[in-house]
Amino acid sequence: MTARPDVSLARPRSKLQLAFGREANLGDLAFRRITALFAGSVIVLLVWMALEMGLASKLSFARFGLGFVTSTDWDPVRDQYGSLPFVFGTVVSSLVALLIAVPISLGIAIYLSELAHPRLRTPIGFLVELLAAVPSVVYGLWGIFALAPWLRETVQPLLAKTLGFLPFFRGPQHGFGMLAGGIVLSIMITPTISSVSREVMRAVPAALREGAIGLGATRWEVVRVAVLPYARSGLVGATILGLGRALGETMAITMVIGNRAEISASLFAPSYTMASVIANEFTEATGRLYLSALAEVGLLLFAVTVVLNIFARLLVWRVGKLPEGGQL
């Protein structure tokens, strides 16, 4: 018998595959192109926003240059504008919120994922997430009528008496100020951080917990040795989401922070955020330079948010590269 020539079982590539890639089906090709368009539209939108704000702030940048970022003078009457107090208020209020919210959120997440009775996890988790559904203006009203008087009459006098040797707890005690703004923001970002942290902890393999228990670890040691090291990159990501919410919040913090363009080390002192000054003064800005200065404040807020998120993403990447139990 004569040997048959080898016949390749692979289908020959069509002209459509050679021209457009691996899809031979027009539906697959269209689906890939459409989804790629959707993904690219996000980048286009971000660039478009930055360009529009840059064009709107062109007059202010030409007048003040980089001094706009370093100046503390904000005087619409004399057309003198500087954004440093707003940058300071935005960053510090967000950091205060994180200092308060992160430990509480981690405690909630650890309890719901590791310690709570199964019958309690769903209702408690629902109540925590319900905080995210409350409108920000309601938080602001609660801050005006409940939080600020409580801080003025109870918390701030106690802090001044016990920790008054620190510059953070000195000065007049009005209730409104950086501390009130940080507390309101911490309440608003707690549902985000706790919910994401809980899901991250639930994704930890059960074998890690069982191995730690088999070695004689207590419940706390299981969390500290097995759960938290495995979930640390996700926990940092949850904190990033909370930080993004805190940086962009407008109405609630506007109602309790005091809205005064000054820089003070005291948490009792009033302050201002970039989002708040835009919301408060945009409707009354009549001059071209005034509007341009507010647009530049918006561009700065955009830049601060992008820079902090890039830094946080690098931190997540760095944490994810560490060995278990490694140090930053």
C-alpha cells in the first residue's frame, strides 16, 4: 500500500482571520471591537475632563502661575486667589476620616467574616451597608444638629483638657471644624471599606484557617496569622475606595467643616475643601478670573485624586509582592 500524505487537521486561516485577528465570526469581531470601544471611552472621558478644566483655568494659570497652588490668599474682591488652604483641608479631612474609619471598618469586617453567628451576619451586614444609602445632605443635617453640639460641649473640652499639650487639640471650641468634617466623612466611608474588606476576608481559603487551628492557634491568632496577611492587598484596596469617596465628598462636609480658607494645625479650627469651595462659590462667581480660579481648583482636585490613586495602586502592588508576614 502506498503511504498517504500527511493531512493537517488544522483549519486554514481565512482572509478575515488574517486581516482582523483570531475571530473568524463577524459577531465575535464586532463584540470585541465594541467592548474595546467602551473601555477606551473611559480614558477618553478622563482626558476630555482634564482638557476642559485646563482650558477653563487658563486665565487663572496665566495670572498666578504655580503660585496659585502655594498661595493662601483667597480674596474675590481683589481678584487674588490661592488654593493651598483648600488642598490642605481636602487632604487632612480625608486622612482624619481614614484614621477613624479604617480600624472600625476592619473590626466590623473581622467580626462579620470570622466571629459573628451565621444568623447575625446578614442583618448586621445589611445595616452597615445601609449607611451608604443615606444621602449626604442627611449626614450634613445630622452633623449640624447633633454632632457639632456634642463635640462643642463634650468631646472638644475633654480633648483640650487631656491632650491640649498637642497643637492638634488647641484653640476655640465651636463644634464645627476639621474634626467634625473628619468624623462625618469617616461615617460615610465606613460601609465601603467594611463591605469590601469583608468580601476579601471571605475569599481567604478555608485551608489556611484550618491549618492555623490545627496548630493550636486561637481565633485572634487565626485572623492575625492566616487571614490578614493573605488579604492585605485587598484591604489596602478597600481603603483606597474609601479614600476616593472622602476626597470627592461635597455636601456633608461643607455643612460641618466651617468653610474658612485658613491653614491651622488644630482639628478644632474651621477649614475648607476643594469640593466645598466650588459648590459654595461657583453660582456667585461673576468675573472671568473668579470662574477660572474655581476651574483651576477643580483641576487640582482632579490631579490630587489621580495622584493619590496612582500612589495607592503602587502600594497595593507593593503589598501584593511581599512574602507572607513581610514588612513594607
